[in-house]
Amino acid sequence: MKKLACILLVAIAFVSCNKEVKKDYVTLSGKITNPTSDSLVVAQNAIIKSIKVNPDGTFSDTLKVASGNYVLFDGQEQANVYLENGYDLRLTMDTNKFDETIKFEGIGEDVNNYLAEKVLLQERLLDYDELMASSKTEFENKLNSSIEEFKSLLTAVPNVDATFVKNENISFGMLKEQLKLEYSKNSKPSLFNGKAAPKFNDYENYAGGSTSLDDLKGKYVYIDLWATWCGPCKAEIPALKRVEKAYHGKNIAFVSISLDSPNAYDKWKAMVKEKELTGVQLYAKGDQKFARDFKVSTIPRFILIDPNGIVVNDNAPRPSSKQLTKIFDRLEI
């Protein structure tokens, strides 16, 4: 018995001596395929750290943080992450398929892979336009089942901090209430459909000069109100480019109006070039009047106007929605 006790004491001592002391910083390393920037930026309300990305896409650095949610930026691409001191994360991703390829390994991988999977789940479950076009019963059923899937995904995450779980559940509730509010707004009769569209005048055109809505008369106009800081806006870019290509040469102009503030002017120009944005790219120069006239409260917002300047739909389907091309085909565009 005494011998067993001695062995146990030795084992405890060995474990105690070899127990790693938790680091008081985060280690971030990894490799980015097709990087769009020479740095990986970690931000919360402001930039916390800018990590150098080598020409081959590799990076490695450390930073001290307060436990919480942060955003990683590679150029204009971004991902939500959860960081706390002691994490040692290795990140891999391909910016050509950003959301689909981002993956974490190491200490802190579980919660961060959950956040990446949540983005994909949200894209799969919550098609905004389909939700807004559904009946009230269909809307409520789809929304409730989607929230339950989010909760199930969260429950499956091992070794997750209780505060993180609490905050995620709060965010699910906020998402649900926001979508219910949007549905309620969309259920009300439009104040604009069938009436002359409010005008915008002399917005800077990326291609040169300036453009007003009246310059586009004679064509259908599909307007995208967006900003460089808006994640959902940027998520629509690939679909918008596909739709533009499909209707190239037809009687419709695709107009993207940046609502970025004046101090983000250079970011707007850089993103138009970097993302190779097509169509008519306009900058509102901080002028929010056109958006206010349409009572826009959230972006992205899409507006369809006919060749005579009459509003067809002041809350048109997004480019990623199958409903959009159905409307175009019905109008024989």
C-alpha cells in the first residue's frame, strides 16, 4: 500500500512538473492561398494587430488580447474569430473560396471552426429573399428551425467557454428579432412601387466623370446600395457579377452605389479594382439623400427601376436569389 502511495505521489509530481503554464498571449500562424494583401489584420473596434504575410502566404505572430470576438481581415475578406490568451491557432484558407476553406487547428480550434461553420450554415439556411417572399407560417417555421440548427451546432462544440455560449445564444435571439422586423417591413405595401423614383445626381463614376439617375433613362436600372465595410454586401458580389454577365448587352444597367463615408473613398476605389467590379460603379461622396429618400435602414439594398424612371421594386431580390432572374425574364429584359 505504501509502495502504491509512493508511486501515486511520484506520478502527481511528474504531471505537476510537466503541466504547461498557460501563455499570456495568442499565437497566430498559418498559410493563406491567393492572399489579397501583404498583411492579416486583427481588429475589434479598431485595429489590434497587423501581421505580415510573406510572399508565399505564410505568417506567424503573437498578440495579447482580452477574451472575446474579433475580426480577421485579409484585404477586403473577413472572418469572425474568438481569441483568448493561451490560444495557439494555425489558420489555412484560400481567398478564392474564403468562407468554404477557412480552417483552424491547435489550441482554440473548436470554437473558431464553429464560427466558420456557422457562416456556411447561415448562407445555406437563411436565403434572405426567399424568407421575405414566404408566407407568414413558412417564414416562422423556417426561421425557428434555422435557429434550432444554429443552437445544435453550438451545442456540439467541445471545450467552449460558458460566456461565449451565452453571447452566441443572445446573438441568435437578436438575429431572429431582426429578421422578424425585416419581414414585418416587407409585408407592408411599398410606398414607392409604381411611382417615379427619387433621383440621385452627379455621383462620381469610377470609370470617370459623374453619373445621375436621369442619365440611365431608357433602360431598366438595377441598383445595389452597398459599402466596403458591409459583409453581406460583399457576399453578394460574385452573384452580382454572374447576373451582370448573363444580361450583358441587354436593356438593363447594373449600378452599384457606394454609401461609404468620405474617409473611406480610397477603400472604395481599391475594392472596385481589387474585386474587378463590373457594371456602373458610383460613389455617393457621403451623400445619403438617395438612400434616405427610399427609407433604407439596412444594406445591401437592391432597387429595380424601369426605363421611364418608375420604381418596379424598391426592395428587389438580391443577386444570389433565383427570384431576381425570374423578375427580369417576366419583364422581358
